[in-house]
Amino acid sequence: MIHTGSMLQLTFCDGNTINHYFCDLLPLLQLSCSSTYVNEMELFIVSGKDIVVPTAIILTSYGFILHSIFQVRSAESKYKAFSTCSSHIFAVSLFFGSSTFMYLQPSSVGSMDEGKISSIFYTIVVPMMNPLIYSLRNKDVKVALRRTLIRMY
């Protein structure tokens, strides 16, 4: 609602074609012929909160998890715990990294093409990779993937 309220304050000029593959805030701001400074600050603050707070919570929880893993004596148990954690960290870092790149930089720095690529990552690539990332922990899936790759190459 904050974004919508801020967008209602803008006036839009001639062009009505959004240079993006979905209706996102930054491409809409480019269509405005009035000052978008307030909108950009609001976007930076809201996006910063939506990215920094979950990232801090996830990193804090992984700090506790790592502390617990280091308390385990069995090397096999440590390996299993690290393999489980690493797949989740990989997926989370892809999602938050691409959304950080998209929303937490000044509008003058990034081009719209970079924004399109970044938004493809956090809206399409990461959700598509999640099943693959999490299923590779399964031994049967790993063996089937190796067989497939050997046959292909």
C-alpha cells in the first residue's frame, strides 16, 4: 500500500510501455515525468527493511545452527548437517542477493537490462532451482543425476 500510495502522487507522460517483463516499481518510475525522489527513497527504505531484516534473522539462526553443529562429535553427522545447511544457504543467498542487487542500489547506477536479469533470478530461477537444490541431498537422486550426466557426455 505504501508503494501504491506513492505511485498515485506521480504524473505520467507520453509513454505507456513498461521496459520490463512485469509491472515493477522501478520501470514505472522511469515512465514518470515528475520527480521520483520520494518514491525512490520510499522504495529503498521498504526494500531495505524487507531484505535486511530477514537476512539478519536467517544469518543469526545459522549462527546458532553452526554452533550446534560444532558441538556434534561424529564427522558423518557434521557432514550431513553441513550438506543440509549449504543447500538452503545457497538458495537463500541467490534470492536475497539478486533482490538486493535489484532494489538496493541507486537508480542512476543500474541499467534496466541489469534489473531485468536480476528480477528473472529472484522470480523465476530461484524458485525453479529450489526442488533441484533440495533434492540433490537425496542419494538416489544424486546417483540418477550422475548416470544421466555420464550418458550425456
